[in-house]
Amino acid sequence: MLREVMEEEFRRSVKEGLVLADFYSATCGPCKMLSFVLADVEKACGDKVNIMKVDFDKNKVLVEEYGVSGYPTLIFMKDGEELKRLTGLQQKPAIIKMIEEAL
């Protein structure tokens, strides 16, 4: 199950390993559709990647710090460093490819 994190947990979680952060809004249609895609990605990738949801409206400090200007925005990070970001609704194969490239 995808888990929503707040700032403190986000900062702890991104320090090690591969992380996929989904910056989303609860009122965004594409964000809701992306949640289903990410749930499938999580099943397919197991523990290769830590997928977390970051509510755009509840985490303004992170939104500003990471320069997130729209949602959904996916940010791929490895050991605390941003590798890539995607904005808008994405498909499962593209997300899985990004994860595999980052491993």
C-alpha cells in the first residue's frame, strides 16, 4: 500500500536507497489515476524502490524546497540526490523503466 509521508519522514526516507516521491493533491484527477498506476508499480518492483506520496497542500516547505510547481510530480531520488522528475500522469512501463535505470 502506498503511504503518505510528512516532511520529517520524507527527509529520513530519502537519505538512502531509491525513492520515488509522488507530489500530489487530493483534488487532482490525474493524481488519483496515478495512484492506481503507482500501486501497480509497487507490486511489480517490490522492495527495489520506496514509493511515497507527498500531499502538495500539507507539505508546502517540501514543495518549495524541491521546486514543485504542478501536480502530479514524480521525483526519483537515490541516496538523497535527485535523479529525474516527471510531471503529469505517467504510465507504468515508463515508471518501471526509470526505476530500472536508477538501480
